[in-house]
Amino acid sequence: MPNSETIFTIVTFIYGLAFILYVAAWIFKKSLPGKTATGVLIAAAAGNSAGFVLRWAESHQMGYGYVPLSNLYESLVFFALCIAVIYLVIEYRYKVRTIGVFASIVPFLAMAYASLPSVDSQIQPLIPALQSNWLIAHVITCFLGYAAFAIACGISIMYLIKSASASPDTGTVGRFPDADTMDELTHQMIAFGFLFLSVGIITGAIWADQAWGRYWGWDPKETWSLITWLIYATLLHARFMRGWEGRRIAYLSCLGFVAVLFTYFGVNLLPGLHSYQ
Amino acid sequence: MNNQKHASTAPAAFVDRIWDFFASVRLSVVLLLSLAATSIIGTVIPQNADPSLYARKFGPDLYSVLDALSIFNMYQSWWFRLLLCLLVINLVVCSVRRLKATWKVIFPKKTHFNPDRFKKAAGRIEWQVPDTPAGELKDTIEQYMQKRYSHVQTRQENDSWWIFGERGRWTRLGVYGVHLSVVLLVIGGLIGSLFGFEGMMNVPEGETRRSITLRNSDETRQLDFSVRCDDFTVSHYPSGRPKEYRSDIAIIENEKEVETHRLRVNDPLRYKGINIFQSSYGQNAAEKFTVVFTDTDSGMRFEKQGAMGETVDLPAGKGELTVEDFSGNFAFRGHNVGPAFLASLNPSSGEQRPVLLPVNYPKFDRMRGGDYAISIEDVEYTYYTGLQVTRDPGVPLVYISFALMILACYVTFFMFQQKIGIEVQDSDTGVRVAVGGISERKRPGIRTAVRRLAAKLQKQTNQSTAG
């Protein structure tokens, strides 16, 4: 039986294949590669989930027994899974496939990053601070939020490409969803992401209160998650109260995702409790 | 809504202007982005570090400017707190003003439904029902709507029956819930910073301590009780990673033991509003140990009983050694060599010099190249446990605000007020039923709601036809 790492390596390539098929379906406007792409992405997500469960079982076999959400490697794997699953729900509900181009490349890149030698993939037992059920709630909610923001950013980029295009209704750009659908989807994803980011920050605060006796310590990761939250709060107010739409919202959505990326990766360059050491 | 009032006196106009300033969403956007932008500073410049470090890093001039701006403690600075304070005022004023204006919309005495709006509603769904009289269909639909919606009204307009219903009106309050949660959070945080404290205490095994050192200061504070550490253990996984830090502690009040607790990380003790957390630990060497002198030529060992601060003689009158200090984690040229003693060697010939004696590396002193290599053995350690001690009376309010924020965010984003208008009209081919729905702010979910309702009604009307 293969170990979880092998499965994740295979899954990386399946995500890559899904990406190629989504691009093919988008450029050549064929339904066969499109349907295949969906099937391949479902397979990748299923493999990703299977690997996750297997890694969980492996940690039990090694006598540590923890939910695999405790280091950079495991978080990348989970991030990829969240994006794939959220996107598949959107594809099913809105019958749009072009977003799959973004929704398959990000999991592919996340998994490829996880496979780099600099990212430690060993199953390591949990240090005392991480031995808490709040860890699970905190990581799951944060990454659902991050994944929704990633998809929102992908759609916003498509929106910006479409609105800058000289012929927005024809050719490859014409096959993007219409502007209203994209605007609506961006908003849906940001609302979803904002709720989960809020829950993620709150569960993290409760955990910090349990472990260190303070719910907020202005640690760089905490602060950056707040910065992200503030940017998306700005976006929501600009949209609802000042009627911002279209390009301006798309730019804010991209800015928000830059903050997400910095919260996720950039903070590791700064000193603090969250630096995945 | 301001234009019809307050034309009277100048002070009133001034108050109005201030009110308008704080009621603007533009101010909210500016404040949110300012808080986001300024927060970055404190993540790039480490906060509350030693002033001498900053002075070295930035130079004396820049240091004094940055220090005057409280950059090194920015999240507690007056200007950051001012921004937060402005945000809270802005939020309260905006919410009060909007709630005043929309209260009657949210809770009208009578609900009005305008058939034209439902006719024009996007995503309206129509279907034909043969063989059932319009009146009967109307009754079936009305019954169904009574169960699922409130404020259900039925009336005849021209040649159509209209059944209206509404639900989720209260969800419009969701956004005020989110705002209230932010206000409660800030108040909770303020209570904590005004009436709470945070400090550290190191308690050696077997000893009792009462005072804590406050965070980011040299001040100490006496607790109303003492803490005794009965035992401290640290266990490791086979790989060497720490597995558990554990302190058995007892609370002593009025010289009586009132509570004991096995303290672990993530398992604090809460006693009389004060929280005690396992935070760190350290090693104290026991007072007694063995000093070993190994003749570098013959390899002969000479052992002597040593004690902290005392002097032992080297063999053959070659001098004397005073053990002066101990460190649990000594850094030698950037490498942690673990527990180590610092001693002063005073040879009979030559100058006095310091020697480092790492316990885990007994051959370390050979590098010095003296007549005797010195090492220290048979050290019995005692540990001290490092406890974080906090008091934060704002926490209950903060937790309430957390719960409210999650709940209210969910209501705001995923629930909405919906009004439904169903038209039942006789036509040549049977009865035409059309379901239309409208929501505040054109929520995308309304289409799904209409689709689901139409599917349910189709089933209901078919059943009634079959029956």
C-alpha cells in the first residue's frame, strides 16, 4: 500500500492534468475536454482526500495520532483540497467551467510547493502548544476562508481581463462567464470567505486564550489576518454602502488575496509564534 | 433625511456637521484601510524589544523620532487607539442613523405588496395546471404559504388571484449585530487593558512564590495567593521533540492549600479570576556536584566535591577553581551546548581566566590545553517552571462578541428578507401559476428560493389535481 506522500505526489500530477484539460476546454471550446477536466478534478480531489485520511491513519500507526493540519506541508495539501472542493460546488451550481482554469492551477501549485525539499513532509508528533482541538477548528475554518478568497481572486482576474478586452464577448475571453455572474460569484465567495476567516480568527483567539492566556497578542500572523479581514470588510462596505461594482471591487478582491498570501506565507519571514518551525 | 431639520442655530448646525462626518461610510472605508495599513508597521518592526536594540538598528536620531511616535509599542499607542476609537464612533453613529431610518421599513405596522414588482421580478417561474379550478389552486397555495411564510395575504386583482408572503424580515438586523459585536469586542479589549494584567513567575520545584513580573516592564506585582510548584517534568518524543510540559502546582491562600492542579500547555488553572498557564521552564543546578580534574598526560582522574560559589584546589597545588555560575542553555559561538557551568581558574602560575564547563561535553575543557582538563559530573538538577499569570475581566464580553459576530455574519451574508408574490390566473389552456420573488439588495439567493418554492408548489398543485 502506498504511503500518503506518494498519493500526494500522484495527486499533484492529476491537478496538473485537470489544469491542462480546463485550458483545452476553454481555448478549443469543446465539451469533451471540459467534461473530462471535471472528472479529472473530481479524481484529484478524491485522491487528495484519500491521502489526507491515510496520513491521519499513518500518524496513528506511528503512535502520535493527530489530524494532519499541523505544519506547512499538511496545510498546503489541505488548502489544495479546499479550493478544489469549493470550485467543484460552484461548477455544479452555476454550470461554468472556465473558472476551473484558476481553480486547478492553484491546487497544483500548492501541491507542487509542498513537494519541494525545503518543505518538511515528515509526520512529526505535535509539540505541546499544538495539542488542542482548537487547532483543528482553527485550521479548517481559516483554510476554507483562504480557499474562497483564492477563487474570488481568480474570478476577479478573469473579470479584469474581460473588462479590459477589446472584444469581451467573443473568442476565448467571450467564453468567460458574463460580467454579472462573475460579479455575483466574487461577492458570494468573499462573503463565504469573510465568514470563515472571522470564525478562523475567533477560534484562533480562543485557542490562544487557552494556551497562552491572552486571546490577542499582536503576533505578526494575528495582525496580518486582521489586516486581511479589514481589507475584505472595506470591500463589503464599499460594495454595499457606496455601490462599488465591477473593476474596483475586482482590484480590492485581488489586494485582499495578496494579504491572504502574505498572512499564509510572508509571515514565516517575520518572527512569531506561527512561523511553522 | 437631514435636509428637513436643523436649520435653526449655529451650534446645532455644527453638531450636525460632526454627526454627518461620523455617519459617513467614506470615513469607515478610510478608517478600515488606515488600520490595515498602520498595522503592518508592528509586524515589520518587532514590538517591545530592548530600547538599546532599536537605538543600534535605527541610529539615535531616527530612534528618538520613532520612539516619540510610539512605533515600538504601536498597538498600545495613542494614535492607534484613536483610530480604533474613531472606528467605533463611526460604526455606532452609522448604525444608529441607519437603524432609525430603516426601523419602519423593517417593522412596518402593515405589510404592503405591489403585484407589479413581482411581475417584473427576475427569475419568475410560470407553469400551467390543467383541470383544476383557479379557486381551488388558490386555496392549496394559500394553505402552503401559510405554513412557510408570514404576513400571508390573498387578494383579487383584475382577473387574477394573488397570494403574497414574506419571511426573514428580521435578518435585516444581522448587520447591526455584526457592528454591535465589534463594539463589544473593543469594549472587552479596553476593560482587559484597563483592569487586567499579564505577567510571568518562575517557581522552582518545591518552592512557593507570590510575586509576578509584569510583561514589558520591570514592575512586579503581588498576587493575593501564593503558588507552590510540587513537581515539574518535561517529556520528549524519541525524535527529541518536546511532548509535554507539566507542572503540579498548588494554590496557597492564608497558609492553607486551597487547590491543586496538574498544569499543562492548553490546560490552564483558573483561580479567582486569575489564569495560570504553563509557559516555559528552566534548569537550576543543584548546589552540589563533583568537579573532575583529568591529567592530560596520564589520564588520571581526581574527583572533588564542589559547590556553587565555592573554591576547590587543583591536584598537586596547581591552583584553584571557583564555580561561579550556571546556565541551563548556554550558547557557545552560536551553538547551544546545553547546561554549563562557568568557573574561574586561578592557576599557581599564569593569569586567572574563565573556563566554560558544559555538562554534556566532559572533554570540552581539553581544548584549553592546560595540565588538567576540568569537567563537572554528578549534577542533580532541579527545575523551575515558568508560569504565565494573567487576569482579564474583559474576556467574558469578548467571548460574547465572538459568538455574536459569527452568528450575525452568517445572518448578514446568507439570510435575507424575501417577499413572494404568486399569481393564479385562468387561461384558455388551464390555470397559469407564476411565482415571483424580490429581496432587499437584489440578493442572488432569491432566484434559488423562488426555484425551490416553485418546485414545491408544482408538486402540491399536482397532488391536489390528482386527489
